[in-house]
Amino acid sequence: MPPNETARRAELVDAIATIVLENGLDALALRGLAARLSTSGRMLLYHFGTKDALVRAVLACISGRMAVLQDAAAAAAPETPGRFLDDMMQAAADPDRAPFLRVWTEVVVRAARNEAPYREIADTTVKAWLDWIVGRLLPAPDNQARAAAMLSIMEGITILEMARPGTTAQARRLLPALLDRS
């Protein structure tokens, strides 16, 4: 791809990633997306080849942005599972980080419905999340299970908060202590 086309593709990916973070995965409908970007669906497909390739590029961009936000957390000392979960729940309430969690929850939901390309993306992403969580915990033999429990809790909280904000406020206060006691 010529340099100017590569630059245009990168600009589109960045702009689309911002749109998805603001509006969710439904914003990836080609016609509406093209209108927002003052282009056409055909031009989007020209730059990406397929809609799946567009989705992959946009989610890779979102993942890269999220990694920058996670780098600060990764530098902190290892934590108990409860403290880590509390940190994650605070991140979910942070207006700068919450959109990332909502998008990844949407990816997981679409993967559960076996939608392409989300199934493959979710498989890779869930594994990366679990590895990241295990790396943030104080060493313990059951950290894989605890990481899966924490990710399950976070996905559930995110879905409920998307459906009805405020639903999980009391549970968020209770869960860290319960996790540390288990």
C-alpha cells in the first residue's frame, strides 16, 4: 500500500476507534460509519478489504490505547485478589477507562453469539486479560481460577451497568472482601 494510503488507513482506524469507544460496536455499520467520516462504504472497504479486517484493525487500535492506560497499573506492586478487583471496579467507573471495558464486553457478547470475527478476537483477548490479571496478583497456587473469577465478575458488572446504571453499586462494595476471604 502506498504511503499516503497507509496514512489514510491509519487516520481512519484512529477516527473509527474513537467513534466505537463513544458509541459501541454498533457504530461499525458501514453506511452510518462512512457518513460520519464523510466517505463511502466502498472507500472504507477499499482501505480495509473486508469489514472483518476493518473490525480487527479498529479493535487492535482500541487495544493499543487500553494498553497505555493499563501500563500505569502494571507498574504497581502485586495485590490481593480483592484489592485488584476493587481497582478494576474503580477503573470501570472511570469515564476515561469505562468505554474500553464496555467495548470489550460487547466483543465477548458477540463472540458468545459466534459472530465473526469476534469469536477469534475474544479468545485472544480473554487469554491476554487472564494472563495480565495473574501477573498483577500476589503469588498463589489458585491465581488462574481467581483471575477467571475476577474477569467473570467484571464482565457481569459491566453488562449490568450497561443495562441499568447503578445496579451493582452495593455488590461492588461487597465483592472485594468476599474474594479475599475465599
